[in-house]
Amino acid sequence: MADAGSTSAKRMWCSIPERLQLHGAMLALQFGYAGFHVVSRAALNMGISKLVFPVYRNIIALLLLLPFAYFLEKKERPAITLNFLVQFFLLALVGITANQGFYLLGLDNTSPTFASAIQNSVPAITFLMAALLRIEKVRLDRKDGIGKVIGTICCVAGATVITLYKGPAIYSPKPVPLQISTSTPAFVSLGDANGKNWTLGCIYLIGHCLSWSGWLVLQAPVLKKYPARLSVTSYTCFFGLLQFVVIALICERDPQSWIFHSGGELFTILYAGVVASGIAFAVQIWCIDRGGPVFVAVYQPVQTLVVAIMASFALGEEFYLGGIIGAVLIILGLYLVLWGKSEERKFIALEKVAIQSTPEHGNNRTTSPIKSSLSQPLLPPSSSSENV
């Protein structure tokens, strides 16, 4: 009976058009990531250490990743060398330690909504880094190049507005009286923490985005030499875990910081490790494989909207004018960069068709191949596999 039920469920799932499956999966993914922003802020408000939290999160993520990396990439995984280990260590330093550390410091001083909003600037910052490092060439004589440059400027302007101009509160949710008994102290402190340094928090979040973008740029040449994505991610997570453990042991002297004091604290860590780093990673890989990285990136602003709604209800978060203006600019910039990437792919496809359709016996001077602006992929397929 169980086999018959699972077979019918599988048939029902297969009967759904793949496009609808992709949209449903991406919406679920954005809700999962949005919950992570809110849960992380709740964990900080509960008093969980900003150093212990990522240690436990990366332990769970590593335990989830290792079996898949080991069994699925046995044949394509190259032999490990000291050079690879050094590269994985540096990737972990940028993509795990700095990335997650700056995120938690920024989130602690701002809010989940603006942490999510400023993450929309990562594709533009990645493009800027790749252009400065000459990994990607900027073609200002084509509309795709102009679109990416304008999009980058919009993202930088939006991040600047969020950092330097908080503005008046345009929405302040009314506090809902909580009828909570003393037996459930875990959720008493979920309110938005006040008395924080907003500008410093935004600077930390910009550092988080820079680290994330740097990880994407540095990851591309590593994956060319070591084309086993799950294994690279596992090694990176392992070294990131070691780095956080060393930092936490040095800086976090209170033994009580390593102990769960409530079910709420345990829930936040399990959510971060299982949902944000485990399930979300698998769903992200499937969506990128079926829909492409641009399709996945387009859904990023949905996360910001969901975070705003969740944080308003769960944390009583206020919305400020500067943050709204900055978020709009960043989302506009994101779409301009993604539009530029889409136009560039069309241009490259047309170029290939033109070259293939040129007769071999014809005059070769009539068709001159046009160079792509990409010398390496700007956003590898795992461009958003690790949200934070």
C-alpha cells in the first residue's frame, strides 16, 4: 500500500509541468531563505553568541553535504593536493568566515529586511569585481554592457542610501501583547532590538556582500581545476568551520555560550543548518540545473518582500524611508544586471549561429567573429547556493 501511494504521488508530481515545478520550488526556496533572516535575528535577540551560532550551523551543513559529495562525485573528483587545500582554505576565509561573520554583525545592528535587500546587490558587485580583475570585459558599445554598468551604479547607489540615510519610520507595527507563560521563555525576546548602530550595521552588510561576491569570483578558477562542485563546497565548509571554531575558542570565553538554554535557540540553529544550508542548497542546485542561474536570481527580490512581511509580524520591525528607497534602487540595479547578462547570452548565441552558417568555401573576411565580453563565467551555477 505504501509503495502504491508513493507511486501515485510520484505520477501526480510528474504530471505537473516542469515550469510550474520550478516556480513552486523557487517560491518555497525564497520562503525558506526569508525564514532564515528572521530566525537568525531572533537567535541574536535571544542572546546566542555570534561566534557559536555559525559553528553549529556549519557543523550541520557539513554533515548534510559530505555524503552527497563523497558518493555522487567519486569519479569526477581530482586527487587532493596541498595547492588545492590552500585554495579551499582561502575560499572558506572569504566565503564562509568573512561572509557569515559580517552578515551576523550587520544583522545584529540593522534588520532582516534590509539585510535581505542589500543582498540583491551581490550580482552587480560580482560583475564589478570580475571587471576590475579582467575576468569579464565591459563592452560599452553594446546595450548589454551599458545595462550591466547602469545596474551596478544603481546597486551601489542603493547600498549607499541604506547606509547613510535612515530617514523617518514610514511603518511601525503596533506591538501585540504576548500571552506567554514563564515555561516558554524562548520567544519572549523576539522583538526588534533597539539601541544599535545602523550605519555600522550597513557597513558590515556591505562587507558581507563584498565577501560573498569575492567568493563567487575566486570560486570560478578553482572549479575549472577541480570540477567537483559538491566536494569544493564541502571542503570550503570544513575549513570555514575550523576557522570559526578557532576564533570562537579564542574570543568566546564563556562556556555557557556553547549550551542551548531553550528550545527556541535549538530551533534557530537547526533551521539555519538544515533548511538554509541543506534543503535550500539541494533545491537551489535543481532549480539552477533546470531553469538556469538567471531564472534563480530573478526571484531574489521576492525574498526581500517575504522577509519584510515575516519580520513585521514576528519581530515588530519598523520600515524606514531610506531603506525603502535603497531597496528599490538595489532591486532595479539587480534586474538591469540580469537583463544585461540575458542580452549578452543572446548575442553570443547569435554569433555562434552566424559562424556555423558561414560556408567554409565563402569569403572568410565577410564574417568576423565578435568576441564575447566573458573570458570566464561571471556567475557560476552555484552563484547563490550559499545564501549567507
